[in-house]
Amino acid sequence: MQLRKSDYKETITVLCGQAACIAVMCLVYWLIDRFSIKVLLGGAVGALLATGNFFIMSLAVHKAADKAEQQDVAGGQKLIQLSYTGRLAGLLIVLILCAKSGWFDLIALVLPLAFTRPILTIWDLVSKKGGKAA
């Protein structure tokens, strides 16, 4: 399978957005006097999990699109379903192991998983060329 330039570009965008969101999250923890190394570790691992999840999803979507172009729509749908199930199971296993270790702040560990969609939405709004603001 050949990696597309867009796979890298979007993943770098998500990773940079995650870094910015983690910085804001750490600032909020600091402002409420709850910042610790556990928060930083949780944010870092959570951001890596979210970015990795996005990258694998991106690869699966492009592979499914390739299958659809080759008239194998059912194969593409099955690939998407397997990718979703595998990614979800993998995330749950890693999150449970991290939670059991006691090394991470649980909120800081899980919160980055919610950052990906807003990051991509903001990136789409900012990067539109020639778009007019309403």
C-alpha cells in the first residue's frame, strides 16, 4: 500500500493541533492548581494515541476508497468496519493499561481523543482557499 502525501499532511496537522491543545489543557490544569507530571504524561500519551488512531483511520479510508474504485465496495466497507473495531479495541486496551499503571492523569489521558475533530474542523476553516466568510 502506497502512502499518500495527504496522509502525512493531515497527520502532522493533527499532531500539531494536539500539541497546542495539550498546552492549553496543561495551562488549565496549572490555573486550577492541579498540574503534575501525571497530567503532562497523560496528555502526551493521549495525543500520541489520538494521532496514531487518526493516521490508521486515514490509511483505512484511503484503502477502502481504492477498493471502491476497483468496484469492490463491499470489501471497502468491510475494511472500514474491521479498522474501526481494531482501532477501538487497541485504544481501549492501551487506555486500560495506562489507567491501571497509575502514571497518568485519567482525564488528561482521555481528553486528547476528543481534540481531533475540532482540530480538523478548524484546519478546514483556516485552510480554505478562496472561501468567503458568511
